[in-house]
Amino acid sequence: QVQLVESGGGLVQAGDSLRLSCAASGRTFSSLAFNWYRQAPGEKREFVAAIGRSGDNTLYSDTVKSRFTNSRDDAKNTVYLQMNDLRPGEAAIYYCNADCTWGQGTQVTVSS
């Protein structure tokens, strides 16, 4: 079973950038496709971005397209979510997902 560990969250101001990481273990990394979701307090978990096994295929929600970039480094067994121009409404716990498994999440707080 795959294990996922997110990191990179923190407190930033609106307009700032953050790069989240998701380190995977327990499965052959190159066989995995990854998703990023986020969940704000009192809200349901929502899809943010996805990256395919080759890294060439990416998908983004309309709200983050052009500001967020999903990438992967198979040598490091890690996927990244580069988030630019963060907005206060994007404060949430960000989760990595692969192979029906979730990480513990990393908190992103955006002050206005």
C-alpha cells in the first residue's frame, strides 16, 4: 500500500507563493498518478489538480488553472504543487491522493 506524506504548507499573505510536496513510498512511484485536493473548514473536499504517470498529463480545476503547477520528480518519489498568487479563500488543508490513499494533509493559511 502506498504511503503519502505532504509538506510545505504554511502561513502566507495573499499574492504569495508556496510549493507543496507529496512524498510517496510503498509502491513503484512511476506507476502512480496523483491528485491534489483541499478542504476548508466546514466545506467539502474539492479537487485541485492531477498529474499522470508520465508527468505530461496534468489537469487543474478552473479556479487554480494558470496559477498552480503540478509536477513530479520520479528520482525523488515526490510530486509538487507550485501555488502562485494565493488568495485568502484558498486557505485549507491540502491533501495528496494516489491509489485510493490519502496523506495526512498540510495546512495552508492565506492572510489578506
